Amino acid sequence: MAEDGSTGAGIKSLDSALAVLMRLAGRNEAVTLSDLARDCDMPPSKVHRYLASFMAAGLVKQEGRSGRYDLGPGALQLGLAALARHDFVNFAADGLPDLAARMGMTVLLSVWGNEGATVVRWEKGITPTVTSMGLGTTLPLLNSATGRAFLAWAPEGAISAAREAELRRASRNPGLLHDVPATKSGLVALVARIRARGVATIEGKYIPGLVAASAPVLDWQDEAQAVITVVGTELSQIAEGSANERHLIQYCAEKSVRQPG
């Protein structure tokens, strides 16, 4: 090992310091030195030295009377710069082939466009799903899994017009919604169920022979920038608590700035 503590992969002391900073960021609130040292499994004196350096750089601040430590303005500046460069669609799309292979299902990536939930990436599973959907397909908000994920996690201003229009249409045609009342209170309850589970699902009543589950890729405001949907033919493929559901939620969490929930 070199005199500066470097190894083939990096600098050991810097790795330790950054681990302290990441622990602080993960607490979501100001924290005492002793609690942070306990989280990091380090002596408080060592953690204090790292914090002093971070404070000098503006990455950490210390609150006046309480003496607790929190992220500083420099950390905010770094975060905003990273977010400005973040490409949610391409980042989320990178692992779609592996996800489709792992789950054996067709995988779609959709964004909210001028016409609604629009498919912009498509990855066929081991057993291709026979469907008329493809790139550029616009999916309904209330009776597609993709649309329902946007219903639960998209910004209110983006979806409100589509939601009201589809709700009016469903109230005139009760057969359009099989599993939820075509009322505002019905949609509120639906959103609560989706957010509690972490995924939106649709069974074969909407598209005969197909089932689908969707989860959001979230930004720093806990809003959907994209939705990942898996499509199959068996209800067991999207069963609550199934391995496929866990894979989908984990994948979207890894591609999100914030964790779905």
C-alpha cells in the first residue's frame, strides 16, 4: 500500500470519509456525532475529523444550539448538478434486456407525453407476448397497469386532464372499469392501494389473455419520470409477493433517485 493509504481501487481514508458522508445523507435528518459514529462503526474522534473537513468544503453544516450535523449547501449544489445531468429514460432502459431475461416477460418503458403514457422502449421476453402494442403506443390512464402507475405517482398537473376525461367516460360506460368504482373516491382508494403495494397490476379483463404489472422510476420529488411494465400471460407472473414483483420493484428502486413507497 502507498504512503497515502491508496490501494489499487482507491484511497482507503477517502473511502472511509465518504462512507461517513453517505451515512449522514441516509439519515434524512440532522444527527449527533455519537449517533453518526455508531452508524458508521467508527470512533467519534475519527468521524469528527472527517466532518470537520466536510464542513470546510461546505458539504456538511453543524446546527447551532443542538450541535447536530446535517448536509450543507455544497451537498445541495452537488445534488442539483447531478440531477440536472440525470437522464431517467436511458438510465432506466440500460438493464431492460437483463430484466426481461430474468423474469421471462416482455418489458416496456413508458414516459408521460402529450397524449398520455407512451411506450418508448420495448424488450421482448423469452416467450414473446402477442399484442398489438409497440413503440409509440399510448396507454390509457385508468385501465392499463402503466397508466395506473402514472396515476399513483405522476405529478398532479400532468395527469389531471386525462384523469378527468377518462373518469367521465368510465362513468358513462361502467364496463370500462372492472375493479374500481368510476368515481373520484374510487380512484383515491385505487391510488392508495397501488402506492401501498408498490406496483399497479392489470389482469386479463382489460386485454384478454394478458396480465401486466408496473412500477415507477421516481425523481427527487417522489414523482414518476418513467414507468417500467412487465407483460405476461399468467396471473402467477404478477402475483402479490412473487419473485417477479420483487424483481420489478427492486429494478425501479435502483433506477430511481428516490425509493418507491
